[in-house]
Amino acid sequence: MLICQLTDLHVRPMGQAANRVSETNMLTERAFRVVAAFNPRPDVVIITGDLTECGLTTEYANLSAMLARTLSIPVYVIPGNHDRRENLRTGLAHLPGVTSDPHFIQYAVEDYPVRLVMLDTLVPGASHGELSSAQLEWLDRKLTEQPDRPTLVGMHHPPFATGIPHMDNIALVNAEPFRSVIARHRQVERIVCGHHHRPIVGQCAHAIVSISPSVAHQVELTFDPTDPGAFNFEPPAFQFHTWHDNNGFVSHTVYTDSYTGPFPFLADPDYPGH
């Protein structure tokens, strides 16, 4: 199974940039086109939050139009802290799972070799993420339903400290209760997140957690606790997560820009290998 994870699109109304300089609409559509042209075709696309910059109805309308003209692949979304839950629910109601829960944008996808469990960590009016006790109970029940089926959990806010202080301050605030739920369910092989705008790998209980870079701008790497944080234009990217029953999950970072090449490998006669 080939799962394409895009994150942190920060789509704006047409003609507007995010943070005044990041042309997120262009960068998002470019990423969609790369995904659409990839061979083999991904089985699904998951978008792990911050679909828009401000959660405006015009932003969701713009994103909906971009999806319609570029991707014919099933798309599954969850909100991030830049989204507004009700506007997302209205503007992207045609996407599977978005309206299945009366309170949150959370759902399980059952149609593939890997079970996808999508979580809503949005706290309205805040930048950090949280899962309520009701959501943790929902997650525990869902995972209990199929204890032997390989499962990927998608969420926006990472459940571990990355060492980037200004981002860790707005990560998932109740990570320990979440970790306890995951620890009870060994079939959760991978947790994928966004939010930090960098490629980062960590762990939650037994599960590997990977953070995908943004398809738009990236967060500068800093371990300085006094640094307020900034973003830059390191190459935009997304991730492919492949799953095979004899190999589990393997993840690849895919850059959306074009680079010089490809060049053939032409070994020198003096090369000592075979």
C-alpha cells in the first residue's frame, strides 16, 4: 500500500500569500500535481492539518477547487491549529469522514490493507493540540475493534518533544494519556504528524512517529530556548509511507521542486565494487 502524506498547506484566498511572502496556493497546487503524476499511483492521500492559514470559508473553497482539478485519488483530511473546525466541516463536507462524527473531525478508514485512524487535535483559539478524554476513549475503542490489523494514526500535533523549543511549546499537551492508549495497541505501527514543518522522527510507546515537512515553507531548525522561531524556504516536500505485509512501513521524503538530472550511474573502470 502506498500512502501519500501532505501537511501544512496553509492555503489562502486566491491572490494572497501566507505571512505576506509564502505563496502557499502555488506551492500546494504544485505538490498536488507531483502526487497526481507519480507512478505508481498512491492508494490514498492524507492531509494532516493546517489545510488553510486562517480557516476562512474562502480558503476552504480555494482548497476544494485545487483538489478537484488535480487529484482523483481518495483524500482524507484532519484539522490543524490554523483551521476552523466548522468551516472545514462545511467547506470540505464532500471528503470522506469529515462529517461522520458530530463533534470532531475524527474517523477510521477501513478500505485498505492498512487501517487509517485520523485524529482531530484542534483546540479552538489556541496553537497547541489536545485530545479530550472522550476522544481518547473513542481512540481506545476504535483500536480495540481490530487488534490484529496494521494501523497508521494520523494527527496534526506531534505527541513527543522534538527539541525545537518554540514548537514543542505548542505540540500535543496531553501526550502521556495518548501514549498510554497507543501502548495498549501493538497494531499501531506508525503515527504521522505535521505542525513542525520539518522532517523529524521520534517514538510514542512502541510506535514510530514521523513528522512530514510542509509542502510550503519550513520552520528553521533551532535548539535555542530563547529563539522565538522563524520560517524559511528550504525545499518544500511531503512523504510517502509504503506498507508491505512482509516489511511493514518504510517512509520516503519527496521534494516538490525540479532539480537537475537524472544522470545515469556510469561506474569508472577503477571502481572496486561490482
